[in-house]
Amino acid sequence: MPRSEVTVRVRRPAAIVFDAIASHCWVNDPAWESEVLGVKPDGGGLRVGGRVVMTRHESGKDITTTYEITKLEPPTRLALRHIDGAMRFALDWQVRPVGADETDVTVTVTIGLFGWMRLLTPIIALGAPRRNARISAQMAEAIEAARPAASGVAAIA
């Protein structure tokens, strides 16, 4: 199974970073991932076992998949896994404060390939680290660019 891990520094407090990551699971944030066309919660809310249906535009096609939250440990960890499709991603965000206004986020992506997609394992393994680094950098930029809300939690623009 291809696996990739990257750590990015975000110039925001850890609580704001975690809240932004958790909210991203429930909304479509084009600044974070332009491939995402829509995100629709599928009941259960933000809790372990909560599910979301996501539609993405990949390789010229719209692909819909469901993911489920597998770990929720505010304000330090959120993990989820895709439960359908030929590519099943497991994503894990670990949030660690570096100081009052900076946070390191380690993003781990594990990709399970099924059916004929298993033949693409070497190609996916080569591209996964670069893709993880790109999306993680976009995540950091989007969180830093967000305007602070009255509650102190950043509102993604």
C-alpha cells in the first residue's frame, strides 16, 4: 500500500488549525483542494463514525466517494478513511503546537488499491508524496489566509 507523510508549519495557533482541518471535512474549500466539487455530510455529525459524501473531479471524471471519521481527538488528531471505490484513502492529521502562534501538522496518507487499480501501485507510490505535499501546502496557505472569526476560530474565505 502506498503511504506518504509530510509535515507543514502553519502560522496560526493549534486550536485554529485543528478547527479548520475538522471543518474542511464538512465543507468544500476550493482554496484547499480545487479538485473537490462538493462535500455533503451523510448524518452522524463530526464524531467517530460520522460520514461524508465527497465528489471530486479527477482525470477528467467526476468521482463520488464516502469517507468516515475513524479518530477524533480534539485538538490534536483527526483521521478518516474512504469506505468505497477502487482507491481507498486513509488520512490522518496530527496537530502539534510549536509556539503560541505556530503549529506543525503532519499529514499521513495511506492508499489501498483494489481490483485492476492494484496494477497502478508503483505509479501511485511515486506520485503520492508529491500530491500529499501539494495539498498540505495548500491547506497551510488556506488556513493562514483565513480571516479570524469573532470566536477566535478562523473562517475559511
